[in-house]
Amino acid sequence: MASPTDQNFYVQLSTNPVRFEPISKATNVFYDEVKRQVFAVRSGGALGVVVKGQDDRQSASFRMEDKGPVMSIKFSHDLRVLAVQRSHKTVEFINFTKGADPTEYSQTCKGKTTKIIGFNWTSVNEIVFITDHGLELYQLIPEKKTLKSLKTSSLNINWFVFMAENSLLLASSSTLGNVLNPFHFRPGNIIKLPKFEVDLPVVPKPAKLCLPERDVTIASLYGLLYIVVLRHQPRGPTSKGAEIVLYQLQKESPAKKTDVLKLNMSGRFAINVVDNLVVVHHQASKTSMVFDIRLATDETDGYVNFHLPVLAPLPIKPVTLTMAGIPTQTGLEMREVGVDLYSPNWVVFQPNIVIDAKLGCLWHVYLKLEPLVTMIPDKNRLIDFLLLRKDSKKVILNVCRQALVPGQQCNLAIIAKVYDQLNQVYRTYLEGEQGAAQGAEGTVSPWPPGSNLPVVVDQSDMYTHVLTPVAEIKDVKYKFMVAVLVEYIRSLNHFSIPVQHFLYELVINTLVRHNRFYQLHQFLQYHVLSDSKPIACLLLSLESVYPPAHQLALDMLKRVTTANEEIIEVLLSKNQLLSALRFLRSVGGTDNASARKFLEAAKNTEDRMLFFTVYKFFEQRNLRLRGNPQFMPGEHCELYVKHFEDLFGAQSFAPMPQ
């Protein structure tokens, strides 16, 4: 169970960080965003390289020859080749099969004055050098320890950012650095997408680099790619503090400015993306804030939407580390030490990584959903927010349940809107399932590929976790409970979702428990409760406490055109055999009816004339079908033929009395 202090934080770091050797004079630390590995390199590798990944399969340790300070180090996608950059001209490679191959090989960039800014693996055996003069794509042939040039692209580059999941590289060009050039990598090819220009609040004279690498990142939000730009001095006299501008990447045209996130404070910021949210950390105030570009906003100029934080800025939940302390006779004494959050030593990587190289820790950033229930008082906005979060169903159901509990009850209008919010998503999900089942070509999902699908809360979830538990609370007034149930049924009908019978049963049972039979009668009469076999059977069971329920059930079964057999069974159970025979004849079921079933029921009544009438009814049927009044051996009616003869004697066929 969450402690009270947990409710004061909505952003937290992972409880088990990846620990590595801290940075020091002898040890340099590097992070590879593609493989998400931390490299601790001691003395240029001569004293060892320790690699820490998300799991043991991505962790390793080895030595390599000290050929000078390491500038960058990264494993290939399959972890079989290590690339090491020690100069601005060359990248060296080491093959790994069973340990490191002692024979290294290298590749020098093209052009005498060209400098390598950095490199990235774009596929298993392909690597791109980003130089100040452009891009150079190479194919690695590890067996031959050689590289083959595949493609080049010329461009004066200031800096770059790379997103491995989409093989997308963004390169800054121009003197100001605000012309951004997107490149997409496919095996053996570099595809240049339309470049675009980032707005600058102030252009210095003489012109110099104004847009640094640290203020730009690439983010995937709801399945779409955005260039995220931090602007420290926003344009306009009414602007307060810094802001973040989102440019949505386009295939055929320049990236389009779509959203602005208003930070309303100044200073040093860092950005993560967590569960399709932009999480902004502010060092000076030691707080974080979250933005959701899918939530409705009132502020727009028709082209760009302006967003405020979903919640007030709050600090990350405090964390501690277990550290070695004072030496004792049995070893080092371990102690818990508080972590300095928002430290100047923090470096943030996408999507949700925070690294403190001096502490030797890598954390993942997470969002805590439970505290938001009390932090966002507007229930409808809260539900909109939660529906877009991964693994939020439990919290959504908790919100729905709390809204019905005495002391926390919301008014019916808010509850009704919540149900509409849930069922709109539910309906869209059902349409998608139906389209997939039918294999419909051209079926378009309302959510972009790769985005988290909104959480689906179906009828079973609501019945099990919300409606039934609340209906069992003594303090909940039955009128309110019935109104809530009817409202949920209304919402399902509004979105053309077939209502499951267990919801109707809950309405009926609630009314019966409080002896509200007149209201139940009205609900059935005006079809608030839809016709179904299970509901009719439930009504039949209520006959002892409400006699009209029997006729209501029969009327319902007649309206359900597939319930003929059930109607017959009900009439037989009440010994209404003549009514059953008349109904059988009215629906054309005489020819296939089981004579034995009717004769047994007639015999059990011990009414001689009733048995005679039923017997003659089936004799007539036999005569009409086969020209002979006798029962076939397969009908197993011998016992009832003998009973008839014992009562009335063996006599020739006579018409059944009308």
C-alpha cells in the first residue's frame, strides 16, 4: 500500500538503478543511446572496459590497447563489433566472437580537412560517420576486417542528434545552427527529408551559433515523430520564461510547428519522454512538470496549440542509494545515502534515462498514476488523461468506483460524461476488432501505428470492479445506484454497444432488494431493460415475490423470437399444457415436438381428461404426418400408450375434442 508521502509525487526514478564505476581521473564514462549501454573506460581501456546494459546479456568486461583518450565507444546491434573513436579522423573496430579480437582495423573519413563529429550504427553491419562536411555511410565486413563505402551526403554540420528506433538523424547546419536537416537510414541508403528552419527569438550580430545540441531532441509522441526544441527566450512581450516548441516531422514537406509547451520559468531544463508525455525537469526549482499534447487546450491560434503543464510542478520522489561506508572487522558497512536530485552532474537521454556519472548511476524515469487521482480534481479531464496512459486501467476503475462512494460521490452529469468517455474508446476498439476479424481492407485505425492504444474499460470491468462492489455498500442509496446503472446502460446504447445481460440483472436485483416492483415493471414495459433469455429466466425466478413477473417473462420470451423452446418449458413447468400446445401450434412447431415430453407432463398432473386431450393431439399429428395414429418406436411412448389404454381402453382413433 502506498504511504502518504507517495501521494505528493507523480514523477519517480527506478528503484534499482544500473550501477557503474563513477567518472574519475582514470575512468571515463560513455552512454550509447542505441543499445542503452554504459561504458566505464579505465586508462583508455588498458585497465579494462566495463559495459553495463539493461540485463546481463548486454553487460561485458574486456581490455583493449591504450591508443589515447576515447572520444566515443559503441557496440554494433548484434554486439559482435565494437567501434571506438579516439580522433577526429578515424574510427577503429574490434571484432568480438569469444572475447575481443586483438587485431583491430579502422576507417578514416573522407577529405583532408574533414573532422568526425560522431558516429552511429544504423543497422547490424552498417555505420554512419557524421562529419563537419556531411554523412558517410559504410558497410562493415567483419570477417575481412574491412569497410565498404555505401553512400555519402554533403552538408556543413554543426552538431547532430540521432533516434535509433526510427533510424532518424537530425543535423544542424547554417551559421546560426537553426536549419535542421532530417535524414532517414535504410539498408545501404541515406534518405534526406525536407529541411526546416527553427524560429529564433533573437538573432545576434555578428551571427553565431544560437541553437545548441543540448536544446534539441527527437521524440515519439502518440506514434508521430516530433523535433523538440527548447527556446529560452520566447518571442513576444506577453511570453513568460522559456518554452518548448514541437515540430511534427513530415515525409514530403518541411516539419510543421504544431505545439508550444509553456514552461513559465527560466533556467536550465532537461527533457524526457514518458508514456507519450513530455516530462520537463527544471534544475533551479528542483521540480518536474508533465505536458500532454493530446489533452484539449483552450489556447490556439488555429495552427499551433499552446499547452500548460497538466499539473503544478513537483519534485521527483526522493531516492536513496546503498553505499559502502566505514570499514569494519566483517567488511564494509553498507549505508543508505540520499541522492541529490536535479544535480548539475545529471545528463538526460531519450526517452526516459537520467545518468549521474559522478555517482555511477543510471535511472529510468516513470510516472506515478495513483497520486494524480487527487491532484486532478476535474474527473472528466482526469479520465481523458488516464485513458491515454499505458497500464492505467486499475486507476481508472478506482476513479469510477470512488465517484460512486458516499462522501466522494460526483453528480450524475459528471458520472454520465465519464461513462461516455470510456465507451467512446470502447466502441472504437470494438470497431477495430470487428474490422480485423472480417479482414477488411483499408480499415484505418484511429490511432497512429506505434502509439499506445487508449485503455479499454469494458462492461465486464465495470461490473466486476465498480458497479457490483458499490451496489453492495449499505450506505449507497438504491435510487442513486439505479440511476448510475441506467446511465451506464444509456451510454452503452448511445455508442451502439450491445448491453450484457449481467448489467440488467444488477438493475433488477437492486430493485427487487428494495421491493421496487412497480419501477421494475415500468423499466420492462418501456424497454429500459432489453429483452433477452437470461433476463426472462431471472423474472421467472421472481414469481414467488412478484407474481406478475411470470407473465412479464413469458411476454419477453415471445418477443425474443428464438426462445420458443424456453416458452414451452416454462408452460410445462406450470402445468399449462393446453397453453403450451396452442403456442406450439401457433409457431409451427407441432411436427418436431417431442410427444413423450408432453405426455409425461400430462400423466404427472393425474388429470385424466388433460392426459386424454394431449394424447389425442399427438395422435392427430401422427395421422396427418404418416396416415397412421400410432407412435413410432423411436418416440419411446409405449408407457403412455399403455397408460391411455388402462384409462380409456383400446379403442379406435377418435378426433380430439375441440
